[in-house]
Amino acid sequence: MATLSPLLKQATPVVVDHALGSWIFGTDGEPYLDFTTGIGVTSTGHCHPKVVAAAREQVGKIIHAQYTTVMHKPLLELTEKLGEVLPAGLDSVFYANSGSEAVEAAVRLARMATGRPNIVVFQGGFHGRTVAAASLTTAGTKFSAGFSPLMAGVHMAAFPYAYRYGMDEATAVEFALKELDYLLKTRTAPEDTAAFLIEPALGDGGYIPTPPAFMDGLRERADRHGIKLIFDEVQAGVGRTGKFWGHQHSSSSPDIIITAKGIASGFPISAIAASTETMSKAWPGSQGGTYGGNAVAAAAGVATLQVIKEEGLVENARLRGNQLLAGLADIQTRFPVIGNVRGIGLMAGIEFTAPDGSADSATAAAVQQAAISEGLLTLTCGPEGNVVRLIPALVVTEVEIASGLERFEAAVGAVVDAAAQPVAAGVGA
């Protein structure tokens, strides 16, 4: 009898029967408000009728049309739709299946386009689990340990994580940019540096928005030194931050952009985009793949982009994100165990901290589990696992956000009360 790998640990005990919008319905008959969205994937909610219809129609036409062998209409339509939202000048697209594949394609392109070997990443970034992508990931050693040697040519710079450093944001940005300049003088000369690779908001690294001033500082240095700037928008893109792309909260734009996750509402497809000039510098044979740009996934992607536009979901993400973060900040005032609340749009991180300032991973894990009993599904993240992240679908309503906040507060309260009970019993003994 075959079983799933024992390393695949579920964050919840829920077995799904069906799902719709912001809700998952378990085989136990219970409804769960889903603030995980498949780790930010089901952007238009579960089973949006227009996405379902597009996929069903395409399945009846052709499922797999390998796009370097024959072209199919959904991929042409998706490319046209993406062209309407891509940053100016990024007019050439390559498709793959996963975020990791797209990250590796972006790094390969940057090296080929510049003729330089080195990539600078930033502490806390997550870029995937395949060998090259894991080599670029610094969100935790679990992603890269145990299968060395990793890819060479990767150098890590500081990320302006203001809360961790005990700084205000402006000071943290100044510090991190100075550290980057020092890295370029001591570890990887600009002439050897192909690209800076960064998420506009850290994902697994703790749900920390990248300060706009830091992204602008990267753009200035990239321009000065002829370095490609790559924005990994796998999790922050496609409307999640309240703008279509996470980097649009700054004045900077990338040379190469990476997208996946929410681009097709749950169907596996990813892409990188660059200028035709840059993309043309990739070597023949360096781009391809059997399943990249799958016809059904592309059709779902076209429908996803249409729904996001027609239903105003980017603006909804902004409004509901403001509601979510304001509500979490209010909850924080009642629970000192919450050290920091941060986020942007529908990416919210709640960092749990012990009285001595250390990471309180146990409380974060307990809250995540207690939320399940309240009918709310969440996830943890951060190198020390002490951050609970909330990732509602872009279709989430005002009522659903309010309900999610009530459920989350109840979960925190239950954990805090449970922790206090032994102390109280001891005092009375």
C-alpha cells in the first residue's frame, strides 16, 4: 500500500470535499474560512464560475499542446492579456509551470544577458526548492540543507527588516543599502554581478513588505552598475498587495519579472517577462519544457485576468487589506504576545514575540491550530516559525474579513488563556 511521503506535513487536518469563493467545506461537513488560498494561489477564490467554465471548455478542445511544437490560442490570449498589465518595456514572455522554474529561468536569462556569474539575494527571501532556486533562498535552512553542493555564485545581502533590527523603516533601509554597497566592494564586484533578486514582499521569510525606498535604491544601483533587477512577484503579484504588481508601491520597475501562483487561480503556470532585447540574449535551447504554457492552465489564466479586471479585485484587495490590517492592529493592543503586525494588501503577517523579545514560535503554532477550531485556516512562516500569515482570496468580502478577524482573535485569546491557567493554578495552590 502506497502512502504520501512522511515529510509532507499538513498544516491542518482538513480533508476537502468542495470549495467555493473564500470557503472550504470539509468531508467532516464543516465550513472553513480559507485565509491560506493554497499559499496565495486561488486569487479569484475557489472555483470561480468563469475560471471553471474556461477550463472545462478548454479540456474539451485540447489539454496538452506543447507550445514549442504547436501553438494554441489560450497561450496567445494570455500573452496579450499579460501585456496589458506588465510593466512598460517588458514585452517578451516565457512560460513554465512553477515559481521555482520561473526563478531559475530568470536567473539563467540574467547571466546570459550580462555575461556575469553572480546573483545577489536578500536575507529572508524565498525563491523555491529546486537546486538553483533553493540556492537563492534564505528564508530558512530547511529549504537548502542536506543536498549540497548548492549553486555557486550566490551572495546574500541584508534585508531592511526594521522590527528584527529594532530600527525605524528609514534607518533599516539606509543600513541595508550600505550593507549592499559593502557587499559589492568585498564579495561580488559589480562587474561580476548579473542581477539583484528580491520579492516586493517577503513570503516565507515572514510576510514583510519590502520598503519602497529600498526597491528604489536597488534600481538606482542596478542602473549605475549595469546589473539586472529581478522582482520575484510569485506571491506578491497579480493584485495581492492592492496594486497589480507588488513593486508598484515603489517608483522602480524591474528588468525581469517573475509571476506564478495567482495568475491562473490554481492551475499550474508561471512566467517570466523581460524586454525583447534582454530576452533575445538567452542562448538557443535555454528555454523550453514539456508542460510549460499548458493549454488548460493558460485558458484559466485568461479567465483569471478577466475576472480580476471586471470585478475590480485589485481595488478590493486594497480596501479589504486595509480593513484586515486595521483589525489586526486593534487585536494587537489586547495581546502583548503579538510583537508586530505588518502587511500590504491581502498579505498580513502577525509576529509572536516572547517577553524577552525572542521569537515565540510555540504560541504562533498554537494560534494557527486554535484557529482551525474557530473555522479559520491560516499558515505560519518566518525563519523561526513565529509568524502567522493571513492570505485571503482577492474576492474576499467585508463581512468575511470581519468574520476572519473575530475568529483569529478568538484563537489568540484561547491560546493566551490556556497558557495562563497553569500559572493561575500554581498561584492558588
